[in-house]
Amino acid sequence: MTPGRRDFIAAALAALAVSVPIGATAAPVPMEVWKAPTCGCCKDWIRHLESNGFKVTVHDSGNTAARSRLGIPKRLGSCHTALVEGYAIEGHVPAREIRRLLAERPNAIGLAVPGMPIGSPGMDGPEYGARKDPYDVLLLRKDGSTPSYRNYP
């Protein structure tokens, strides 16, 4: 490693150590979720979010209206819809992809995992065994396009 690169890495690590105190945790990110009152997989997805630093306010109705209001096409629908920092989240989107979205801040409506793929967060309970369906997290662009944001094989 060159001396310049070594110095750069050392400085970056030092800055990181100063900016994040040991034992500190980030404040929970507020999120609203609309779902059916009896949906078990929605409750499991919400637990996934809460265990990953989101503070979730739950509305046990209004999923279809929220999806429409937030500009999510019906064809991308799932069993719950969420709003976090101005972004729409549809379906069983993993918390890590929501965190990535919030860090990158793309000019987009939000993210979606259409349907209910087994193995996605909330659809990964013991009742499904070891089964995992491949799925894509889609980026919902304002022009209507939906490229893959991340693939889960």
C-alpha cells in the first residue's frame, strides 16, 4: 500500500471514530404502514423493520388508498404500503434496501417487492420451511420505469 493511500485510510478511520461515539445508536427512523388488521406477514415485516431501527406507526386499514395516493401502480401491489421520509415502500422490502434508499436519496417514488415472495422479510417464518423464492426489489422511478434495485436470488 502506498504511503498516501495508507494516510488517507488512517484519516478516514480516525474521522469515523470521532464522529460516532462508542455505544451510540442512530435515532429510529419514523415510518407509517397501512395494512389489513389480520395480516400476519405484515406484522412480521413490521417486526423486521423495528428490529432494524425503524419506528413504525401502523394503520390497520387504507392500504389500497395509500398505494394510490403515493403513486404506486396497482400491478406492483402487495399486502402493505409504507411511507418513510417521503418515499413509498410497497410490499416485503428488506430493511437494508430501505436504508440504502434513504442514504442514496434517488429521484424516485420509492421501492417495491410485488406480490408476496416466500423468503422475503415477513414471508420467512418457520411455516415456509427452507423455501425461498427469488425476487427483485424494484426502484419506482417517477417516469414509470421500474429497474431492479437489488436482486435476491
